[in-house]
Amino acid sequence: MGCGRVGAMLATGLEKRGHSVAVIDVNVEAFRRLGQDFNGVTIKGVGFDREVLEAAGIRRADGFAAVSSGDNSNILAARVVKENYHIDNVVARIYDQGRAEVYERLGIPTVATVKWTVLQVLRRLLPEGSQPVWRDPTGDARLLQVHVHGGWVGRRISELSRAAAAPIPFVQRVGRGLVPDRDTIYQDGDILFVACMTERTDELEHLFAHPPVQN
């Protein structure tokens, strides 16, 4: 929802990655930003209107991004999609960092404008696997931004580190960095960073892509 500069970049970026995309905006003129090569669906309306969402194919959707210029519209649309259509990968663009923290506690990941990049939203919508954020010059070691299955929510980050047999030096929570201690709990919406040898990347992706093994 939202076809400003951010929404247009996000929509075209998703399409280039092979995804089908529907874009919602109240202003049909905004769709010009998508360019002539855009093959997705464009729908005039607001993203918290169920008829509009249905027309956009929300029942078949794997993810939803609310990136209009209004905080209230974004969070309302995100809540409608998450609570009524049970879409797991939902993210809302929020200008007010203080309000963003409240919405994170409601289970809706947010990206504040100050911290915002298209890549961050893409990582929320397409969370599979990992993304290297640093590599040493030899290529032997790296710092990974890893997607973590929701089954790990509520576990201590120290438990995740033990399961991975790898350090977790910091976590991004509500757009802010956090160095976890032994009692820090992994919360829904946290972005986890794991330090490992490059050869273990696939192993760690597989570990965190699934819920923890019950003993």
C-alpha cells in the first residue's frame, strides 16, 4: 500500500526478484512511478478497505507492506491484514519512532523513516535464509543477518547462540541496536546477527528456518 517513491521502488524490486505484486494507492497518478515495464496489478483505494484488499488478491498474498505517507493508515492497514487475513510477513512504515515501539509489541514489525531502506522492508517480506552484512577480507568469516522462525520467540538469545554454536553479538530491535546479555529474550520482529565461518552459512540458515527441536 502506497505508491510513492518508496512503494514504487519496493514494488519494482519485488517484481525483479520474480514475485507477483499488487500496488494500492488512493491516487491513480502515483502508479506512473512504476514505469511502463511493471506487470503487476494496480488498485485505487486505501489498504485498510477489505474490498480493496480483496481486489488486490490479499487472500493469495505472502506478504504486505504498508508504506504510504501516513502512520495511521499504515498501521491500520497492517493490522487489518495481519489480524483478518493472517499474513505472516507484514511490515509498516512508521514516521514516529515512539509509536513504532508500541506497534512492534502488537506483533507488527515497523521500519521508522530515519532507519528506512528498501532492503530492510524486503528482508521483512522475504525473510528466508540470511544476508551477509560483513565479510572478512579472506572470505572465511562473516556476519549474517539471519531470518529466525517464529518458534524461537520467547527463548533466550543465549539459547539461540548455544544451539548455533556461534556468537550472536547484537540484535536490532525496533530500529535500534541491542547487545544481548544472558537473559535477553528473543522477541517477534527482532533482527538477529550471527558471527560464523562462511562454510557454516547453510547450516545456520537451516537451523533458524525451523522451530527449535523439543527435548
